[in-house]
Amino acid sequence: MEEVLFFVSALGALGGAVGVIAMRNPFYSVLALIVHLFSLAALFLLLTSAFVAAAQVVVYAGAVMVLYVFVVAYVGEGGEPAWEPIPGQRFLAPLLGIALFVELSIAVLSSSLLALGTQGPDVPAGFGDPAAIGRLLLEKFLIPFEASSILLLLAAVGAIVLASNRREGVGDPSERFAEEEGSTPKAPAVPRPFDEVPSEEGSPTPSPGGLA
Amino acid sequence: MNVDWFIVLSALLFATGAIGILIRRSPMVILLCLELMLNAGNLALVAFSRMVGNGQGQVFAVIVMVVAACEVVVGLGLIVAIFRRRLPLNVDDLRELRG
């Protein structure tokens, strides 16, 4: 039974991963990643770590993927060009990936880890449940816990700064609104969130005042 | 179920994510492939935690999830900023940081 569950969820995880890198449309890639994340949650449950599995489903497959779906819907497909900057990249990359896989497998399986080839020790009933993880987080790993909360705060502030409408040189928001409402059409109009979408593959020449 | 299977599966998923980063050019798909690699690392951490028999690896996995969420937020903010400035969403064209 355990083997069946493992192979079903391993197939799901692998199929989701291949789907992410094979789909042309980023929206389908996101959906494939959701399949991958759910399969991984099943694998975490097989490893008796209930809390990590629940966090995987709630945080990853729930919140983070909703964010992805929103951004994909906002940005659109953005056709990926077919030309390759390095000749033969599409064939070299899988070769490198397979080499990486073989190296990782050799590195792990030939190491002298004692519990390889076993199921691991028998664990008590409460292993990996929220109480155990919470106790570890708040007692032994308190400083990493606090550091990660500060990191989350910084990321939220950074995302607001990055995605805001502000451009360099325009400091005061009221000034910007006055400029937008003015009837004199300025040459580089301040792009608003729901402006008209640019052409399909995006013009190669950046607009004036771009990221440079 | 032996722990080896989980480790080998995580190596396979990591290699898949690496292949995706090498062959795709859309920054969004590259972020998704990064998620694949981080999740493969998470799977290895949880498998090692089960192998050793204490929960510390799972705490590591939770913190990796936090870091991944931060990375997603900042990366998607960058993508939205790039899109708003009408720049092409293609990592081969966005090579100004390379100097």
C-alpha cells in the first residue's frame, strides 16, 4: 500500500515537474506546478511529516500559486522566441540535467549515511505534527524563526516598492496624479496598471525611461 | 518504503528544475523552475529528517518554504515592474545587469 502511494505520488510529482518545463503557456505551467505540489504533499505525508504537508498545501498550492495565477493573467503569455543564443541549447541542457541527476544520486547513495537502505528508525506517534514543529521552532530555532519573519516583512515591502507605479524623478504622488489628469499629453505617458497591452512579443527596444 | 527512493526522487526533481531553467526564457517559467528545485530540496530535507528520526529537518523545510515565498514575491514584483515598463519578458533580452 505504501509503495503504491509512493509511486503514484512520485509519478504525479515528476509529471507535474515535466509539465512545468514543457508547457508553452505559462498558465498551464502554473497548473502543472500545482499538481506537483499536491503530489509532494502526499510524499511528505508518507514521510510522517503532517505539518510540512499541510503547510505545503495551504501556503504553496494555495497562496503562492494564486499569486502566480494573478501575475500570469496580468502579464499574459508573452510569446517565447524560438531562437537559441547558444547553438544546441535544447539538447545540451537535458544532457547537463541528466549528468546532474547521476552525480547527485551517486553522491547521496554512495555516502556512508547509516540509515540508507532502511525505512529510518521508528518514530513516536507525535512525530512531525504541528505541536512538535512548533516546539522546535519556538525553542531550538527561535532565531531563524524571527529572522524568517523579518525576511517576510522585507519581501512584502520590497514587492510593494517594486510593483508600485512610481518612477524615478516623480516623488510626490499628488504631483503624479496632477500630471496624469493634465490635458497636455506628455510623450512617455506614465503607464497605468490597466493600460493597453503591448504587442504580442514585446518590442525589443525598451521604452524611454526603462529599467536602464 | 526506503528513504533512498525519496532521495533519488528529489535528485530527479532537482535535475528537472535545472533543465527547465536552462531551456526556458520566460522569467516567469524560470521562477516556476526555481520552485521545483526548492521543493526538491525540501523533499530531501524531510526525507533526511525521517531517516535521522528527529524533526529538525522539517523545521528546515518550513523555513525553506518561507524563503521561497519571499523569492516569489520579489520575483513576481520584478516581472510586473518589467512588464509595466514595456520591456520584453525574456531573460536573453534583459541582460543589463550582466554589465
